[in-house]
Amino acid sequence: MEASVQIFIAMMLYIAMVIVIGVYYAKEASQSSDNFLIGGRSLGPFVTAMAAEASDMSGWLLMGLPGVAYWYGLSDAAWTSVGLAIGTYLNWLWVAKRLRVYSHVAGDAITIPDFLRNRFREEKKVILIISALFILVFFSVYAASCFVTVGKLFSTLFNAKYVTMMIAGAAFVVLYTFVGGFLAESASDFMQALVMVTALTAVLLFGIFHAGGIGAVVENAKAIPGFFDFFGIAQPQVVDGVQQIGADGQALFGEAAAYGLLTIISTMSWGLGYFGMPQVLLKFMAIKNPHELSLSRRIAMVWVIISLAAAVAIGLIGRILYPTRLLTQSLAENIFIVMSMDFFPPLIAGIVMAGILAATISSSDSYLLIAASALSKNIYQGILKKDATDREVLLASRLTLLIIALVAVIIALDENSVIFTIVSFAWAGFGATFGPIVLFSLFWKRVTRAGAIAGMVTGGSMVFIWKLLVRPLGGVFDIYELLPAFVLSCLAIVIISYLTPEEGKEIQEEFELVKNTAL
């Protein structure tokens, strides 16, 4: 049996398992919009932890992050991972329990826009509109990154056209999410988190073996200027985006560039994004017993540390084993696929690479579901048709899901897209739009509705401004857009809140109730 056929069989078996999960939960998901969107707050601690991390990491964990390590070396990928690990821990420690309690107390909110609206007893629904619009924009971009991942995976495996494979993968994800809703998404995320960490660990261990051991990996990595350096970064010599090959057949690198304190802070600011990630925050809101979140936190941290470390190491080892195999930054994101196909028999390789499919599905279904809920619950039912029945909201959710998926497919049509770059922009968008106001809403009684609106608009818009207009100036301005946008959003919230009257007595008392309950 041909290798490609065996890989295809393994992938199809995995897809069949995911479909079975979707069908299993289809009946329960269709009972109400609450079940479809948040699963009736019925998740256990293990599913909460694994589903949150799987939906968070997406395909960039197995392709984007190893690709960065393969292309630039240790520093960029490692400092990003450190920031993400710290952000993950603080999000579980500070936000999880209080958001679970507050979202239930504040009108039993089942979406982040719902929570923010109820938190400030908003009648004009400006927060709803702003939240829904930013969610639609950034989740369309996020979903596109997942579709790019699927397209690259299948086109590399089966030597097929990227666009065809990308559209086929997108269709599968949409069908699965359309049927099963939140419970199917969360249950499959649990399984997919296990597949992802197993795949990463297996490829890492075999990579170390094929490279001659850890000592050989370190020695060879140090031979590339800046490649194995926390405070320097490798500089591939490229012409028209393609790394050049020397007369000796080796990939050419220039002198290492500095990786200074400002760059480290900028890179670690990835961790700030967690406070505003709807797909993660929604899992906090959905757990059945908020007192079990401490157990979820420990499970999540073990998973995150192992997965991030393995992903970075795979990229470094991949460069040692295949120094001239992937000569553009976009192709570098295929290093996990290349190693899997070379290390394992085809059937096993297919199972290992199901980890990429797992990561992609676990994230894209979350993105599509939350974006659909933003429009159906917050715009359709909240503003356009206030008397909409639950059945109409459910239908609107599914129609919105299809529209967003179509937009994401259009964005993903460019096969030269770099997954890491797409994810970084959407990550910054959510982190700066929702992160500051979620933190202030949970922990600062003085925050006002006007401050919330100012913070969200400032954070979301500054991501675009910094990315497109300021960062290209270079120098001290060449920092990840999440950091300045997050800081400016915080300033806007504080300044406008102090300039506007305090919120009413009911809101103040509700805050104190949550504060005491969440201890």
C-alpha cells in the first residue's frame, strides 16, 4: 500500500472519530442556544483544562512555532513561549474563577459581550455592538489561519493543490461545528489536546535520536550564528524571500542580530493576550463547579509547558537535520510534517500528523462558534430582533457560522501565508480589545461603562494603527502591537472611568457579592 494511501487512511479514521463526537452531541446541542453556545455550564475540570488549551494553541503550535524556531533559532520562539506560559498561568489563577462566578451572577451571561453588557447594566447596547464587531473581524482572521494550516498540511501530504485542500478542510470543520456545537467542540478538544501533546512528544524524541542526541543538537545549533542564543537571533540570507545555498551546499546565514531587552519584552507580551481570548474565557465560564478550576489550572500548565517546549525543540532539531530542505519562512512551517513523514511508517505518521488536524479543528471550531454567537446573540437577538425565539437564535448562529467561514476561506486563499504572522495579529486584536476590560471589570469596582467602551475601542483600533502605521517606522517602534495597544487600552479605561460618574449602587453591590463569593 502506498505511503500516501496509508496516511490518508489514518487521517480519515481520525476525522471519523471527530464526526462521531459531533453526531453524539448533535441532539443535545440543538435543544437550546445555551446548550449550543456554552454547553449548559456542564464541563468537568479535565475537559475544561484540555479544551481551553487545545482551542487556544491551534495549528500554529505544531506548524507556526516550530517554523519560527527553524527559521530564526531559539530566541524568538523561546521568549514567545515563556510569555505564553506565564500568561496561561496568570489567566487561570486570576481570571478563571472570578469570571465563572461573575458571568453567572451578572444575568447568567453565556458570551463575553453578554458578560460585559450585564456587568454595566447597559441599555443602549454599545458594548454589545463593539464587542461583536471586533470578534467578527479578528475571529475571521483567526479562522483563516486554521484553514491555512489545513491547506498546507494536506497539500504537503498528498501533493495536491493548496486551495483545493484548504477548502476541503474548511468544509469539514464547518460541518462538524455546525452539527455539534459547544459540547462537541469541548469533548473533541479534550481528545485533540491528548493527540497534540502525544504527537509533539513523539516527534521530539525521535528527532533527538536521529540528530545524534541532545549534545549533538546543541553543538550543531551553536555553529549557526545566533541560532542557539537567547539574546541573539539568526539571520538567514535570503533573495526574494528564499534562503540562499552556499558553494558547500549549506544554507547561508549572516551575522547574528541582537535580541535586546525591548524585543524580549515585546515578544513576551504574547502572554497578555490570554486575558482577552474569548475561546479560553468561554471555557472558564462553562465549567460546572468553579471550585474545580484549581485542578484545571494544574492540568493546563503541565500540558502547556510540555507542548511549547517540544514545539520549539522540534524547530531547532529540524534545522539541524534538514538545513536546506525548507528555504522560505512559509515552507519552514512544514518542518513538523517533514519530520513525521521521515521518522515513522506511513500509518503511524498519519496518526502523528493528526495532531496538526486536531490542533486546527480544536481552534477553528471555537473561533467559528464564538463569532457566530457574537452576531446571533448580541446583534440579532440583542438589537435587530429582540423578541427572537431561541430556535431563531440557534438558526442565526449556524447561518453566521457559514458566513464567517466563507470570509475566512477568502482570507486563506494565499498559499504563501505565514501562519504565525496571521495568528499574531488576531491574538493582538483580542488581547488588546478584551483583555484590559475583562481584568478591570473583574477586579476594579470604579470602572465605568464609558471607560469600558473607551478601552475596547482604543485597544482594538490601536492594533491596526500600530501594525500598519507605527511599527513599519522601525527602531523603538518595532514592537509587537499587542503591548502598546494593551497599555493604551488600560490607560483609556482608567482615565475615562475617573472622568465619568461611578456606576449605580446595584452594580457596586453585585461587584462586592462576586468578590466575596469568588474567594
